[in-house]
Amino acid sequence: MPPSLSGSSLSELEESSLSELESSLTDLESTLSTLSLQSQTENGPLINKYQQKKDARAVANERFKWCGGPKPSTKTIYKRNPTPKEIEDAYRYVHDPSKFKLYDHGHVRAFDATQNDRLIADIHFIDLNKISESTKDDIQFLCLFLHKAKQFVNPVMSTGRSCGGVMFAIGWRKSMAKLEILGIYRNQKAIDKNPEAYAEHVKDSTRAGQILWYLFHPIANVALQHNQDFMTEHCIPAFFQPAFSTKHPSSPDSFFSSNLTFTTNGFYNHPHVDDKDEPSLPFAFLLSIPTCKRTGNLAFKADGYDVKDGHFIFPECGFGIKFQPDMMCLATFRQREYIHGTLPPRGRSPFARLGMSMQIAAKVTRVADRVVHEDFEEKTDMHFGDVEFLLTKG
């Protein structure tokens, strides 16, 4: 059973839904290839060296506490980006088929043989040349929506994880302003400068949410429904909802995430786990699409798309995702339990992979629960940093 919520226990609805989710991400028919993986013991080139040093320091401090001996160093361990040699070593490792498996087409499900074949990741590759025009239009809309969103939010400074490229986020987050209960990711100066354009952009966010639901539902409908049930139970707003409400949403019914992070321009990061995500929800959702940096448009090999490498890897599990031109990738994976990360693309290009990740932060759940329990009722000077507040603040 998953960990209990702070101050409360999982409802019967959540427990039964989670049991169903553990057995299958979808109850819809599909064809697939499966693999069962043992944990890798030799993945030195892929290790987060900063975290490795922190762990070693913690062990040394614990040993000193109980056994004495030389006092461990107190020198600050600084986070740093990998060197060019370390990057090359990592690529040499993942491109060795005797040590690592890279997948770039079809449908792959990876299981953990050391945990009773527990699902690690469910990965789907979709040829963009073979989809319908209406689906292509939807994906194009999503790409342009996020391209436009960049002007209304600040880049996310992911200290110790992000090494290059840029990350943005839209939707709801914990309070980062005085007297704010919950707020929306934003660049307030940009909103104040062009409130009409921001208001129109917010209207487009509902369709963006519906498109994401439409893309993931055929491959992970049970997982999506589990997220939606959890959000409804805890009154967590979807990333596209302009205001917080303790009333259950009536429409649209296509929500499964309180925020959406997206990366571009050669983004890469250190291997990590997302331990700040909601522990009651075992899976995150990943979407990767080839785009043009300047316009944000969906990009094809025929357009000159030439981004090389930039694999999404699970270093301890010995496998990863290789992104090919003209290929869209959707993945549902256990982001809290299995170390994962993105390698840097190699070479310069006017194109980039647009990566999206949808999840729910644990702190948003905790605050939403407090709102439902009326913890802020007497704090009349506090507010939500919702769309209405952002548009009137300026």
C-alpha cells in the first residue's frame, strides 16, 4: 500500500484504484514488446557524481558518529555540470549493446525482475508521418501553445539537476509569494505588459489539456483516471484551470495533472528521482516531440530536423529511449522510484526536442487538503495567485 497522506489515510476509492493501476496502465487493447530487467551494478559513467559524493559523506558522518576515528571533511560539496569527457564516457556506455539497451520504435514495457516484475516504464513511439491530419493539427497546437507560454513564465531553475538547455513550467505550484496560498507559475512583468494576450493564452490552455488527455488515454487510461480521481478527491486544480475551487469540476473531464513542465533548446540533466512528486501516484507522464526552436512548430526530417542523441535513460535499469526524427514518444514511468535523466544532444541545430512532463507535486496536495479543511478561513489577508489575481495585480 502507498504511503498515507499527511494527516489522513487513503480513501477506499484511492486504494482500489491504485490496485487496478498496479496491474495495468490501460484496459484497452494494445500490442507490445516486453522486457524484464535486472538492476545494473556497473553504470559509473551515468552516475550523478554530486549525489554520489553526498551519499559517501553521509555514510562517513554516520560511521564517525558511532565508531569515531578521523572526522569527515566539512568542505562544501558543489554541484557541477558533467565535463565533456564524462559526457563522452556516458555515450560510450549507453551505445554499448552489451551493457545498455536503447529503444526507438514500437511499444516497449520494462519490468523490474527484482521487484516481482513491477512495471518501470511503458513506452510508445508514434510515427508522425502516419497519424491523421486532425491529430497532427492537435500536436501542432500543443507545440505552439507551449512556445507562446514561454513569454508568460520564468525559466525553472532546477538547481543541481538541470545542466543545459531550458525548462519552463505552467499550472499550479506551492506558494512562492508573500500571503499566497497556492499560485500559478508566471512572469508577472510579462503579464502586466500584455494582459490581453495572457488572457487569450489562458483560454487556449483548456484545449492543450484535452489534447494531452486524448494522446495518453489510449495507452494509459487507467493511470489517467487514477490521477483524475485523486485530484477530484483532494480538490487539486488542473494545470489549465484558472482558479482554485473546492467544488468538484464539472467540465472538462480531461484533467490528470496540476502542472506541466516542458524543456527545450538542448535540455539535459543529472540522473535523479522526482521525490517531491505526490507519493500516492506512482507514475509520471512524458511526451517528446521534434520542433523548430525559432517558431515552435512541429518539425520533420523533411524540414531539415537533425537533432542527434539526447537520450532519456534509466541508468540503474540499463535501458533508455532514443529519439528519432519524425517520431513522437509517450511514456508512463515510475519517476519517484527509478533514477532517470536526459543526456545532452550533440551538435548545434535550429531544431530541438520539446519534452513535456505531467505530474502532481506533493506540496500542492498538502495545501489543497488544508484549504478543504478550512485552515485558511480566518487568514483573510491570504489569497490564491490565480489568473484573476494576476490580471488585476498589475
